[in-house]
Amino acid sequence: MKKIVFFINTLSSGGAEHQLVFLANGLVDKGYEVTVTTFGDDEDYYSYNQKIHRVRLAPKKNSILKLLCIWRYFTKVKADCVIIFGQRESRLCMPGLMFRRSKNLKVICGERNTSFGKPSRQERAVMNLWYRRANYIVPNSRSQYDYIRDSYPRLSSKTFVITNYTDLSIYQAKPLPAGDVIRIGVFGRYNSQKNCLRFVDAVAEVVKRTNVPFTIDWYGNKQIKNGVNPMYEQMRDRVVSLGIQDYISLNNHIKNVAEAMAQYDAMCLPSLWEGFSNSLSEAICCGRPVIVSDVADNSVMVHNGENGFLFDPKDTEAMASSILKFLSLSREERQSMGIASRKIAEQLFDYSIFVSEYINLIEA
């Protein structure tokens, strides 16, 4: 059976890392020989099939040594297919793969986020140079596919969308929690992409305009490599300055999101941009109403007014209004939205199709 090598920074907590593990496990189950290779120093967060061969390149070494090690590894690694998860990873390993023009070695490059605005120099290098070596480019969202098609039309013929998979058996629909206080969960990193500070401002507006009791729990990465996450600190300080500590609780990230989701009446995601959001897909699988920004493929999973509310993430008033609309719903209306979320999830997520779509590219 063919040898597949995955390449990503780490297997720490994150959407791309989770998707890689899903796929790697699925390929092992199909009989493929799978290696997962990383270059970052973080400990593994996700567990994986013990048949998977695990490689860590240049652990605890400086960036120059890591880069040299990556190049050397990919000029020599024995594989039938290399699957790369992310643009940065493509920039790092493609120089090594460029020396291997053999048609027997396929290269699949994953696009894990949605591009917007003026392309960076690094993006142009990936799209115009390194993707020449790619056999296939796989964005995980329709919006990124559209971006590549419109901005780099010569890549269209080898670009295929494979959206993220969410395990319906793990993320199961459960009844809404009992109690008079409406609880909203946010599962996302503390960084500028997640629109943290504007979200706090929107919640402050909600507090002023409703008497409905509610609380919001945000779960994210309080710590980063160099210490305390500065965005977490800014968000914490903004909550204190606005006097809404009784309404927003800022927590560290958690591992068992499926279990935590059952504690909440809804999930909110105020991101300025996304790829195909894992947090959102997990929430609809759990049968929860969702209050999210109208970006990327969010509207695929959220039908406005049916299973949640969409808003412009740059408009604080629009965000506050969407939260207020949800708070004004009766318990029965919230339950109906949750049922609609689960139905949408069941239509979108099929593990066998997710794995088969990659196998089709590997075997083509």
C-alpha cells in the first residue's frame, strides 16, 4: 500500500491539526502507511492511531537548523504522496520537494484559511512558485477556492474543495441546559482574527439593553510560547474597564469541547475571517443555535433565522443586535434552532466521503 507523509507545524490544539489527525487515522484504516512529520516543539495535543509513524524534525533547534533539516528531509523521504497542511508549511518544504520532479511522488497542498485583502509577498511566492510543484491544491472552504480561482486562475484546474470533517458520533445533540440564565459559549483563540475586543464592546451594549439574564464563557489560549497571551490580557482589561465581569468569563482552552458544549444554550463566533470553522461545525453537530459572523463559509452552516443569526463582524451594533435577538427567543424557539442545526450538520458531514475525497486525489 502507498506511503503517505503529512507535514504540519505541530499537533497542538487547533483546527488544522485536528483535521490532519482525522484524515491520517482514516487513511491508516484504509491500509495506507502513514507518517506524520512536524517541525515545531509543542507537545502533541491530539491522540492518533498507534500505527502512524511520528517524526519530529530538529527538536529544540534554532530556526535555521530546522529549515535545513526540513529541506534535507523532503529531498530524501520515501513516500508516494506528501500532504501539506498550510501555506507556511508549503513554503518550508517545497524547496526540498522541487528537486524531486518524479511523477510517482504526488504533492497535495492544503489551504487552511481564507485569504482577503492585498496578497502578501509570501502568498504570492506560494501561489506563483511553489504551487507549480503541487499536483493538487485543497482549500477547506468554498470561499478560499473562489479566491484562488479569481486571483490565480492558472491554478484552478488542480484546485479542489474538501471541507472539514466533524465527527457526528462525538459531537452529539443533547437537550438545552435547564435554568433561567442563558449561557453562551465561545471556543476560539485569543487573537485579533477572533475579533476579541469588538466582541467585548458588543456585549457591553447588550448588557445595557436587556434584562434577560445571560453569561458568556470564552475558551482560548491564555498562554503562548513567550508567556501570557497579550490579546487575552487586552480582552481581560477591556472587560474590567467596561464593568461587565459578571457577564463574560475568560477561560483557558479545554480539550473536551463536546462535553462542554452541552452546558450552553448557544455558541458564538465573532471572527473577522475564517476558513471552514471547526468550532462552528462542532456547535451545529451538538444541536446548538449559533450566533456568528457572516464570513467565509459560515453561511453554509448557519441559515440566518433558522438555526442562528449572522452578523457583520466589523459592526459592533450588528453583533450586539444578533445577540439580543437570540436572548429574546423563548426556550421552545431556541430548541427549534438547535434541532435545525443538527439537521444541517447531518447533511454536511460524512467521514467516509471526507477520507474518500483525499484517496481519490492520492490514487488519481
